[in-house]
Amino acid sequence: MRSIFVSLGFAVPLFLTSTIGPALGNGEMELIVPAISAGTLTYESTSSSYPHFTLDVSSDELSTADGSLIYRLDDWRNVTEIVAGDWRGTASPHNGDLPQEPMRVGLSWTLTYEMDSTGASYTRDRDCIVEERGQITVAAGTFHNAWLIKCTLKRHDRRLPKYVETWFSSTGRILILRNETWGGSNPGSYRRELVGLSDDVLAIISGQ
């Protein structure tokens, strides 16, 4: 199940917040938590294990209807646990995919976290920066004022890092598009794109 971790592990969370508060200045927005408790998100990816899947939104996790893929979240910001078939992994304190403060262009953060998963345990460093705020178009539609976050992930037991670029929606904090690349003895890439979402989630994105 190692390929599932590479493609669908803790570097691939989804995040929803109920609304966005007033502007705090310099383009940043105050985040208001928790999230909606209903809705669906549909993705297509280059993963052979999960090329097309729909996630149901609940109060503290995102999961497929049959429970074969589950993301458990910490305050709807970062992933703390994932279940993919027989594979399970936890990140402590979390995976650090999103910052713990209001987003703004130029914001950067670093986190070292422990991974304990089926078949492997290791330490990983994550260095991220909010690179851009702009428009992104995917199969699910066009998202305005979306956030582009670029991260470098480095396992302490491996020499070469993984590079991750992710677009998140502005008001919904939904993962819109993710591209990953990595080198080493088995180099590769991964892409995940939002191709559909229910009206419940669309209302959050549009601020209705």
C-alpha cells in the first residue's frame, strides 16, 4: 500500500471553513471555524488506487461512502489521520499543510511532524509559503481569489525532498488543484483536481 501513501497521504488534505471574516489588512482574511457538516467533493487524480472518488463532508472528517478513504482533520485546517484501504497513518501534531494564522501572500511557516503509518514511521519537515492569490480554473469551475501554497517536504531518512503546489479556494478552503513532484531512485509526480462539488459546498465558496 506504499503507493497510496505517496499519492494520497498527509500531503493531500481537504479543508472547509464555514465563512471568512472581515479583512485584516494587506490582503489577509480572518478565518472562522468550524466548517459545514454536509456536502460532497469529487476529485480525479493520477493515482492508480483512487483515480476518481467522491468525499462526503461530516463534522470532523471527509470520507468516501464505503469508508475506503477517510481524512480526519484538526479544526478543519490540517490532517491528523488518514485511512486508505488497509493502510492507516497519523501525523503528530498534524501535517502542517495550512498555516495556523490568517492567510496572506508571503506568509511562510515551518513544521516538523512525526509520521506513524502502516509499515513505516519517520520524521518529516515541511516548509511552506503562500505564493500567490489569484484565479484558477479546473473541471469544477473557475475560482477567484484562490490561494497558491508551495511547500517542500523532506523526510529525515531520505536525501531528496518532495515539492507540492496546492491551490485552495478563498472562502471555502477547499483543495482545488494539487501537483506533487519527487526525485530519488523512484521519481514521479502526482496531480489531483476538483471536478465536482455539491450545492452545499458551493454555497460556502460563494459566501452565500
